[in-house]
Amino acid sequence: MQNKVGGVFSFVQGTILLPVYETIVQLLKGTFEVPKRLRTNQQKNAVIKYWRSKSDFSIDSNDRLVFMGKNVLRLSDVEKTVLDEFKAAKGCGARGMKGRLLEKHSGVSEVQIMNVLRNSELHQRTFPKFQNKVIPKPVSATRVGERWQIDLVDMRNDKIEMNGVIYR
């Protein structure tokens, strides 16, 4: 049930929503006391995630959730984290950014990084996409050979001299 993908288990593959994040932190601290009947679906999913890999979750000194030694990102923190890493890397693409972020954080996908970079003004200035491309114009003709564009140069009147010989 637990598939290892790049050192991160599949059920913590994406970023975590804030209620799920807070529920797992409360479970680790031992302060989660919501009765089963009153739990939301997100809280139920968070409890299942926690119990499936209880030994892999921990809390660091700044009260941040850590999974297998890497910080778990909340969905609200993805944009700030990606842009900070983009500035630190002095500009790179989504695939390179994913490798850099997965060294420190768990649950960052390449699609999320691309969406943040696509909307980032800093990324657009670093990697501009030019919009002034040539628009192809179709040529319409009513019969064969009507629209040939041939440039013929009449060279009969031009004289060329080479090695004392005049060529016509």
C-alpha cells in the first residue's frame, strides 16, 4: 500500500490543505480531541494518513510538520516557496526547480511549480515568450500555376570581364 516514489510515500505526494495539516500537527502533539461523529472528511483523511505512517511524521522546533526528514508544504505556502527557490536558483525551469525543492520539502509536484512560474512576473521576465510570430497566409488560386512567384533576372545585357575576356 505504501509505494515509494522518489523517497516520498504516495499518500503524501501532493501538498496538504490547511485543515489536514493542522489535524496531523494536533495528532502529533496529542491535542486532537474531535469526536468521530463530528469529524469532517478532511479530518478523517488526515487521521488515516497519520496512522498509516505514524513513525515517519514529526514536528520540528518551529512547529512545522516534517515527513521523513522533509518539510511538508501546505497548499497556501507553495507559491511563496517556489518563488523564493526561483530567486535563490537565479532562474531555472520547473523540472530543475522540482529537484531542488524535493531536497528540502515533501509533496511538491512539477505541475504546481509550472502553474506558479507561469503566473510569476519574475519568471516571465527571465524566460520571455515572444508573441510576434509570423502568421501563415494561405495562397488561394483558381487554377494550377496561377500564383507562381518566379524572379527571373535578364542577364543578356550585362557584361562580365574576367582575365581579359568579356563574357555576355
